[in-house]
Amino acid sequence: MARAGDDSAPVRADAPPRRFATVKGRTRERTAALNQLLFAAVILALAALVAVTPFPGDLSLFFFGVVLVFAVTGVTLVVPWNRLSLGWMALVPVSDVVAATLMREANPGGGFGLLWVFPAMWLPTSFGFIGLVGGVVGITTVLVATTFLSEAESFGYSSFLLPLVIVAVSGASYLTARRGGAQRRLLDRQAGLLSRALERTRGQEHALAEVLDAVDFGVIRLATDGSVSVANEAHARLQRATSQHEPSQPSVFREDGETEVGPDELPFERALRGEAFDGQVFWFGAPGSDRKALSVTVRRLRNPQGADAGAVLVSRDVTRELEALRARDALVATVSHELRTPLTSILGYLDLVIDDPGVPARSRDRLEIAERNAERLLGIVADILRASSASRSSVELTITPTDIDIADVLRASIESLQPRADERAITIDDSGIEAVRAYADGDRLRQVVDNLLANGIKYNRDGGVLAVGSATNGDSSWIVVRDTGIGLTEEEISRVFERFYRSHSARTEGVVGTGLGLSISRDIVRAHGGDIALRSTPGVGSTFIVRLPATRHSASPAPRLPEREREEHDDEGAAR
Ligand code: ADP
């Protein structure tokens, strides 16, 4: 998986990073050099002062001290302190104490003893408590010894002030160094914690990358500025496959495979514009070429404040699925078309024979049964043809709604199906039918009602009841068909409106059917601007409720929802 900004090397969580040790060494080197340079600068200024003014003391001893300071400074700058043990560094402040002592001795009353303050400050910084005690004791001893030995010096306040100042400066610098050390340790601990957290995050990222690379659908994460921060292997594969013939800009088509999608309507562009959508199919490549169909879903991401933080775009190769569906539809359409011609001829000849007065009554009965069955067969073939030739659009094109009375349609359908109900001693209860207006195509509505009533008989038990009713609120009108049959499970309810779907019990009990009637019925009802809902309990029965516009006014075109939303909508309808 590609990840933006993947630039740092792994950090070990259990030990302080090596980089820190090097930094510490370099810091020591730099501190020694800086301290000494500062001291040398002060001495240089003093030497310049002494050179231009008369010096009331031992000038050669003074310059001996100056030379010592410069020599030590030169050595400090070239010695690689981080490679030596810390003890060697103590030689620098000790030499400074010696140089300051020489300069003080050159002119005891000149106040050069103050120069001891510099080494007294650095010793506790670099050597902690030992540096503090060593510095204070060492410098005080030198001070006392030189004061006693010198005949010129006499005891006064300054004899006490200088050691006190040195103790105070040394103590203050020791405390500051301690505080600095504590802060450094705290920082080190926090750095350790941070590096462990970083390690953990890297581990999680790695695991996520492995998971994303293992799936066969493409995943990319888009930031709001249009940059891609995550893209898995499958995405790269799909991208290669979709652009293999037209690498620069492949032509993209809608789900129908023929309507070209403009550059602004490409899934990526839509995701950038802040849109979200579910399972929309796009064909990449021109019709007739070896092209690919991708089902694309875009989900928005939100940051903790709830603002848009980009999107995740998931794409799945559905070429084979769509081709299989098309191949099935084409096969079904061809087969049913081929069946229709001979069936129509059979029906024509049966009609002729039945009308022949010379046919004996018994044979006529048998011929009529054959005719009924041939008609049913023709009906099934017509259903299959309708379903296979893009049923939804063909239904919409052939709807001619007018003001009709639903009761007329229901009664006519009951009359035609009564013989079938009688065969199985099923009572059709029409007491719920009221004269109710609907703005609908009478023939198409009859097709829907025939299907619902035929199912109510087919999937009923012998001796059961089929209740048919109608109602209106002036805006919408309803048809209710309730049976006492085998019923359907929740899972079956969610699928009965799919084309070719047949429930398990319908198949095992050998009830004849194609699984097309309900899907066509729903297409017809939706093309009117209505819908079908279903409630059912296995072993108890099912209730189908058809909603239609009551008047031309209340009729609105069927909402064209995306496939997925339509299914959810159906589920809701079914659950209601
Ligand atoms: P067909 O009846 O030709 O199989 P339909 O599309 O009309 O096709 O119905 C689809 C499936 O829904 C049926 O196969 C059956 O399993 C189920 N079904 C339809 N109506 C009922 C009903 N009234 N009771 C129980 N199941 C039904």
C-alpha cells in the first residue's frame, strides 16, 4: 500500500535512540569550547587594556597567565571531547583557575580574583556536586594560601567577599544544572514514550496496509485538497486495467454502457466536489472494446469537529457479473421469443378445432384444458420477454393512466380467477372492496391484480381464504390482497421483488412459476408513482398492499432512486 510521507527509519522503543547519544557527545564538546571561548574573550579584553595602560605589577607573570588561557583555548577547540572520558575535561577549568591565580598574583590589588568565577561556574555544570565541592574548596584554598603567602595583601572585607561570591555563583550554577538535568531526563522519558507510540502506530498502519492489500476491491482515501493519501494494490490494478487501451483519458460510460459520462461526472471528480454515492456502475472503455465495469462507492469522512475531511472511494470490478446478467437476459429473450411463434400457432389451431361442431363433447373438454394451459404458457413467455427487455423502461413507455374505479378491476380479476380458487376450495372474500378511484392504466393494473390474486391462490392452502379489499384517502388509493397461505420469512420478503427469485418453499412444493410476476408488478406500480409493500408470516399468510395515486393531481412520476436505495426502501416498505 502506498502511503504519503513515509520517510523515517524505524526507531527502537526499548533504548534511547542512537541519535540522542551523539547529540549528547556533541553538546559536551560544544559546551567546553563555548565556555573556554567566553573566558578567552574576557582575557583578551583585559590583555588589551593592560597593553594600553600602565600595569602596576608583574607584567610578565600576567602575560604568562594570558598565554596559558589562549593555549588551553586552542587545545579545547581541537580535542574531540566526546571520545574522551569526562575527567579530562576537568583540566580546562583547573588550568583557568591556575591562569586566573597567576594574573591575580601579578597584581594582587587589581581584582583579577574575580576571574575565578568563570571556572567556579562551569565546574558544577559539567561535574555536578563533585564539581561544586571541588571548585569551591580548590579556589578557596588557593585564595587563602595566596593571601597568607603574600606579604602585600592584608585581610579586609574583600578577603571574605570573594569566596562568598564564588560559593554563591557555584551553588546557583549547580542548581540550574540540576534543574536542566531533570528537564533533560523528563524529555528523554517523553521521547521514549513517543517513540514507543510511534512504533505502535507504525505496526497498526502496517497491519491495515496488509489488510487493504489483501482485498480485491480498490480503496483510496482522498484528502480535501484532492491528494490521495492511501491507495491499495487492488486500486492500482484496477486503474491499470481500466486505462490499458486509452492510457491518457479512457472514455467512461454510465451503467447502460452507452451514455458517456462528462469529465465533471467522473467518480473521482464527484468525490472531490463533496458528493457521496453508493454502488454506481461505470464502464471504462468504448462500447465494443475490451472494457471494464466498476461499481464505485464514495463515503465522506469527518474530522472530530464534524467538518468534511475528504472521502474514501471503493471500487469493485463487476464486469463479469454484468456480462453474465446480460447474457442471461439475452438468452431468456431469445428462447421466449422463439417459443411464442409456435405457441401462437398451437392456440390458433386449438381454437379452430374447439369451434368445430363435429368435435365430441369429451374431446372438446380436453382440448379446452389444453388451450387454457397453452394460454398460461403464452402468459409466462410474455412475462419473461417483458422482464428481459429492460422491463422498467418498457413498462414506463406503455402506461396510459386514466381515472378508473379500482373495484371494477378487482371484480373482473376475481371473476376470471374464481375457477382456479374453486379447484382448491379457496374462498375469495370480496367484502372489503369499495368503489375507489385511481389514476392508473386499467390494463396494466389488471396485470398486477391478476398476479397478486393468482399468487394468493397458488401459495394458499387448500380450503384457505383470499381476502381482497380497497380503500382511499382522496390522495392515494390502496389495494389489499391477504391470503392464508405458506407465508414468507424476513429474508424471503427482502428478495421476492427480485427478478427470477422464488422462495424455497415455492420451489420445494412444486408450485409452478417463473419468479417474474412480482418484479413486473412492482415496475408497473412504480411507473404509476405508487409502490407495493408486503407483510408476511411463515405458515400464517401474506398481505400485499398496493398504493396508487387517487387522482391525476396526486400522481407524480416514480422517484428514480439508485438501485441500493431502492432495495432499502423496499425493505422498509416490506417491514411496514
Ligand atoms: P412466481 O409466482 O411466478 O414464482 P412471483 O414473482 O409472482 O413469481 O413471485 C415470486 C416468489 O414470491 C414466488 O415464487 C413465491 O416464492 C413468493 N410469493 C409470491 N406471492 C406469494 C404469496 N402470496 N405467498 C407466499 N409466497 C409468495
